[in-house]
Amino acid sequence: MKTKLTITFLFFFSLLQAQNLLKSIYDLEMFPQDMKQQKEFIDETISNILVYNFIHGGPGNSQFDLKSDKGVKVNFPFKDSLWLTFLDSKTNQAATSYTIHYTYDFKYHKFYDDAEITDSTFSNSTIFDLATKYYDYDEYVLINKVLNNYKLEINFEDRRTLFFNELAGILVENEIDFNTILTEEEKGSYIDSEIEEIMLDAILEETDFEFEEIILKVFEHFILDNKDNSKTKENISKVFEDKKVFQIIEEKVLQPHIRVSLLKGGFLHIPKKYATFNTMNEYNLFPIDLIIINIDFKNKEIVVSFENKDSNSITIPESTYQSTVSKNKNIKSKKINMKISNSDFKLEFFEYNPIKNDIQLYEVLIK
């Protein structure tokens, strides 16, 4: 899998004139071949939409207008009718003009200018490298964290000496005699962190490697377990003191996020055979004030979240929860996901369970 961000769902970065068709300002030709269905979903959803009055806000909030004499409406390319609309608060009819505000974030693009994603991007070594950047570790913090997890069965003084000798061995050509840098008497004048900094400074002064290369060297020598992948993952989690480090990097760094704020609100229409809403029941509309779009290159999915700050009563005729089929399930939900994968399209209804303090997710396949 290989792609560049300029050819994904990020049509927002083009400088627009008074009006433009979205399909004239984005290019999907290089979209990953193994995400063909997702590419078609993007293309069919937005290719014929006109946008007006684009204002690019850089990394912050940008905006553009949607206009239609018949009322602004975004149709999703399913066999069944699912669409997004915006109502005029005065007439309670579809608005003929609506301003979209959005922010865009793709941290991987900030860390690497070429913004290229390949299968190796999700390897342990790359996750380790990206975590170093995401958690804002410099050389001193990284080495301290690795040392803190190094050969814990040995007493601290001995393992610190052994660790820095090994580190010097992979980063410099000539052996460093740390006893000439700090005598035992001198060590008594410093705290442990200062001693580590002095020892690391001695290595950094002699090495020809840049920090990017040092990260890889450290990973290969101290973190990687060639015989046990789970041990490598455990080592990475310990260095960053976060058991969810892989999930965090894959979701917050390696997925583009588009956050669309609907300041005047919007409504998602879903056919009643999938769900019915008590609010605005005549049109079966789910009120929303926020849309979040994530492109998941690893799992080959596009997830569009429709959210509202208030809970809404929903009845789902047939759904699946933890592989169990439910009939006429009544829930209260603030969030509905639309998930487009290679295998299927589905809606996900989220219900917060205060007793268990968790989220229950009900899935509905759509056509």
C-alpha cells in the first residue's frame, strides 16, 4: 500500500475561486489500489458538489459555503437513501446556503514532509520512531527511558555503566572510557540524571549519527526482540510508559482527521428500516453538530462520525452487538458512525452504559 496525502480526501487545501466543483480540485488517481471501494465512496459523494467562498485558515479553522436553490443536500452513494441536510431555522425547510467550518490534522505529515505511507509505516520500528516524536522525546529523555527498562535484574550502578558502554558501542567507532570523564569522586557531586546527561554528551560529541539514526540504532539494539514480536511491542510500551502507544500512534498520527463543525447544526437522514429517531420523526432525521472523518490506511477503512452534544432516542429494528443479533433495540445515542471498508458498509450506533461505564456499539449493515 502506498499513497500520498494530496490524493486522499484532502480536497480542502486547494485555493478556490468564487465557486468550484470539488472534483476539479482533488485527485484520487493515486489512492491505494486496495482501497478501491473507499475511493469510489469519496468520489461519488462529493464529486458533483459546488463550493463557494473558500477561506483557508492554515492549520486552524477554514471554511467554505454550500449553496443550492433546491436546498443544500449531500447524498451518500448507497442503494438505500442516506443523506445529510441543513435546515433553515426560520422556515424549517432545507437551507439554500450553509457555511462549513473545518479543521484538518495529519501528524504524520508534520513529521515527514513527503507524507508517504507504505506497509512498513506500521512496523514496530516506525511506530517507535513516531512515538518518539509524538511524545516529544529528545535524546536525553529517550535514553533515560530506555535505561530505566534495561537489565533490571542488575544493580543500578552496574547496569548504567553496562548500558552506556553498549550505547557507545553502537554509536561511536572508538571506545569511550567513562571513568576518565567522571571519576567515582566526581559522581558524588551529581544526581543520577546529571551523570546520565554527561555520559550521553560524551557519546553525542563523538558520534556521526543524527537523532533520527540514533532512534533506529537504539530500537534495533535495545528494543527489538527478533524472536518475539510481542516482547518488542511490550518493550516499546515500557519506553513510552503507555500500554496503548500502538493504538495512539496508529489513530492520532497515522490517520488523517477532518473535523467539520456545523455551527447551525445539521441532520442525517437514515431509512427507517435501519433506525428511527424520536426527534423530527416525520423526516427521520438525526440532529448533528459535528462530523469527524478519519481515513484508516492500516485497516483500509473510512469512518465518518456524526455527533451531537445531546442524547437522542433511537430504535434499531435489527442490529448486532458483540455477535448477538438484537431486535427493536431502544437506545440513547449521541453518535452514529458510517464505516466504509473493503468488505461492507455499516452504521454503528453508540450507547453509553453508565452502570458498566463503557460504550456499547450496535452495528447495522447497509446497502
